[in-house]
Amino acid sequence: RSMAFGAICGSVTGFSMGLVDTFNMVRKQQPPVVGVEAITRLAFSEMARSGLIIAGFFSLYQASKYAIFSTRPTGADVYGLTAAATVSLLPLSLVAPLRRYVPFSLTLVGVD
């Protein structure tokens, strides 16, 4: 259930992020993107990419948090949350093009 929750919340957040990224790309692109079809194609590709990446991150975070909290006798604490966030942020931090997703991922961890 934790991974499903992570996938749902992560994908919704990722889709929203992709939409905002598309708006910023269209606004700053030179020469400007014209045509509804080109903008729609760009929006769907960005939304899909961001949705999958953030859903994967938050699913991994929820799974590692569940694993840590089920094995620790103290239950939920700051050290367990920090370990779960570190484990799940590591793939995003190591790959340079994915580093732009780290602030949004930390926001999800903070909300959780």
C-alpha cells in the first residue's frame, strides 16, 4: 500500500511539474513554439517524463520508509526518515539531468 500511495502522489506531483516545465520552455524558447499540436506534444512528453521519475522516487521512498520503520524497534523517528530520503534521493543525485527533480522530491518528503 505504501508503494501505491507513493506512485499516486508522485505521479500527480510529477504531472504538475511537467506542465509547469512545459509552460516555462514554451515561454523561453527561441524561435517560439507555434501551433497547438507542437505545444501539446511537448506538454505530454514532459508530463510523462516528470510523472514517471517522481512516481518512482516517491514509491522508493515509501517502500524504504516502510522497511526501515518495520525493522526498527523505535518506530518512526527522524533517523529513519533521513535514511529513507537518502536512499531514494541517491539515484536522482547521481545522474546530472535528474538533479533538477531533487527540490521537488524533497518537498514531497517534507509534506509526508
